Amino acid sequence: MPKRPNVILIVADDMGYGDFGVFNDGPAKTPHLDALVGEGVCLTQHYAGSPACSPSLPAPHRRVDTDGGTRDGPHRA
């Protein structure tokens, strides 16, 4: 049986493509993230739910109802 891969999803607020050292010599040094990218798969063609920060926060990956409110109970993100 093949070994299942480990998946790490990093979601950061206000971090741009050029902020990682592996993509650009950005303002922050990110040697550990650079090593993860160098040893694995890096997805680079993804987009935010909105060009502004605040509307992106309740995007579909956050499991928000269609009326804009968050769910309560066991389905809460």
C-alpha cells in the first residue's frame, strides 16, 4: 500500500507572493519555508476570494453561510 503524503496548507493574512525568500529576496528571511518548498510541491497559481483582505476572510475555505454569517455548532470552522 502506498504511503499517503503529508499535506501542509499555509493560510496567512497580508502575505504576498514576493514575501517568501524562495520566490523573491523579500523583507523577511524564510529559510524553513524555503526548505519545505524545495522538498515538496508548491502551488503558485491560486487567487484570493477578493482583492481586499476583509472580504477574503469569509471565503469558501472558511465555511461561511451564504448570508455572510458564520455557522454555529459542529459545522463551525
